[in-house]
Amino acid sequence: MGQEWRDGYRPMTRRLIEDDFAKIKAMGSNTVRRYGIAMADHNILAAARNHGLKVLYGFWFENRVDYINDAEKLHHYQEQIRSTVLKYKDDPSILGWSLGNEVWGLLKQRFAAPYLTEERIAYLNFIEQSARLVHQLDPKHPVFMVSEHSWDLPGELFEAAHAVPSVDVLGINSYYDHYISQLEHVVREYNWFRPYLVSEFGPPGYWDETYTKLNDFQVPVEPSSVEKSASYVRQWKKYIAPRRGDDVGGVAFTWRDRMEETFTWFGLSDYAGRLKPSYYALAKAWTGRRVLPQPQLARIDGPEKVESGSVARYAISLVGGGYLSAGHELNLKWDIRRDNVFETDATITPVENGTQATIRLPKEPGDYRLYVYLSTRSNAVDTAAVSIHVR
């Protein structure tokens, strides 16, 4: 299959979709992964046709549904599948149909053993029924199911080996090097007769305390842009591309910034559509073309533990050492947010032409993140974030 992209949150007007898809095509990608039904589907499929891209169309199933007893919800899901497949099955941009995303693993957030086992069995039965329905409506395209790569993936693959015979390809979201390095072996051991898609890969995540870097206050530390770029390229070159024949490609997560632990942890472009260093790193890996080097942020320096309502000063350093000087023709934007909250009562005062900032910290104690966006005239952007503990 090759390189793929997951969509993000930017409002999906036709012009913006066309602009995004042109950038996606230019970096050597061939497929866009979609996660659910959207009002913009018509425009997305049309733009994909215009740019010679394929769409892996997804159906979103919630992990808090009771797959044993909620017959009404499951009927609703299958009616969505029926109407959507009939509507788009003959569109030349459709690559295949993807059912769910990490639901089997995430059911543990609502259900406990031993009932959890019964829920998971019911979920796989629902996937099989849905896959049969898709094949009845559209025998031309393959059906995928998507799993989370965690410690219990072998259990899901073992159960799926006999529970979902109508699924053609296994999609597995795999991040940490510890997991993705073992992915081929795990699939061969527990579900050897199906090809697999690395349906998400990217920087180390924030959810597994065994492999996530934490600061002194047990808050996940967001990787730098250098670390993120290296993760994308390493995982593609070392664990995805060499496995062709067993896997059918990989999906770089995610095209746009999204609020997931932080506002900048994931995303190959930012909220304004500007391209990040990871975009250029993957473009080089996929096309072999060199790109002009862009300024990259190494870190934000300043106190990480402060008193509520106090004033602190922060500065930006570049990759390769040294701090930004006031003479650089770069656009700098500072922002501070409480984790998982959009508004704060902090006050930011940029100084030294924005290369530094003094911040009056919020009065409400808690964990906040300070962000900086560094953009250039070429519409490239880099971001950095640091956690601040307000006590």
C-alpha cells in the first residue's frame, strides 16, 4: 500500500482540502486514512481523485458501547455502513473499508473481567457481521479492522484469528519502538495468514508509563521536533518499509495538530496548515528529495516549578545550540494552557522581539504547558512545549 496520512481537525472546505492533498501528494504519500463519516466526504473523495490519492474509509465505533446488549446502537452502526458503502463503493479513490479503531483494547476502560472477556467476544462478532455486510455490498474492496498495539495485542490477534474470517487486513496502531520492533513477530505468531497495515505510527506516545518519559511531577514530557522527526523516519525505514510482503504500508499519525495530551504532540502540520519538521523528514524518506533546512527549536528554558501568580522568564534555544537573537526575521508566538483545558488566566509578555517572554503564571494551581510556535516566510513552522507546575 505505501505511505498514508490521517486527517486532522481543520475546517474541511474544498479549497483547504485541495491544498492539504497537494502537500500530501508532494511528500510522496499515496493514501489518506479516514476514521469516520463526515459532511466533507464528497469533497475529500473528489480531492483524492484530483491528486491521484486513495482513501482508506473508516467507520468509527465507540469503545463505551455495550456490544452484548446495545442492539439499537449496533443496528445504527450497520445502517451507517450500509448507506455509506452503497454511496461510495464505485468511487475510484476508495481503497478499502476500515472497521473501528482500538475498540477491543479500549473496552477495558469501561468493563472489568470476567465480563470484559464477553464484551470483547461480542465486539469481534460484531466486526465479523459488519465485514460480511461490507463484502455483500462491495465485493471489490478489502475490509480492515484496527487494533491497539499494547501488551494484550497477542490476545486480540489470537481471538481474531478465528472470530473474524471476513476481515482481509489487520490494522495495528503501533508507536513506541519497544512495540513496533516486535510487531511483525507478534502478527506472524498469532494471526500469520493475514497481511497487516501499521495503521498509525509516529512519535513516542504519552499513555504507557513504562516507555513514556515523565518529569519530576509525573507529567509526560513532549518529545522535541528533532526526536519526533527521527521517530517517524526510523520507524518507517526500520520497521515498516523492510516488511513489505507481510505489511501493506504505514499510516503516519497525524496530518494536523490535535489536542491529545498536548496541543502539539502529534501533527505533521499545525492548526494553521503550516508544515512541521517531521513533514520534511518524511518527505525526504519517501521521495529521496532534499529540502531546505528550516530553523528548529531545541527547547524552552525557564523554571518548571513556580508559585501561583508569580512572574517567570523563558527563552528559546535552537537546535545546534545557542539562543535566538532579536535580529532573526522569524515569527514567534507564545501560548500557555492548562493540560486538557483551553483557557487560562496567565499573562504573556514577549520581549527581545519575541525570542523571550515574561509570564505571570495562573492563580489556579495545577500543571500547565508553555508553547512556542516558530514560523518562517516559507510557511514552515516548528513548535516546542514545556510543562510548568504551578503550586
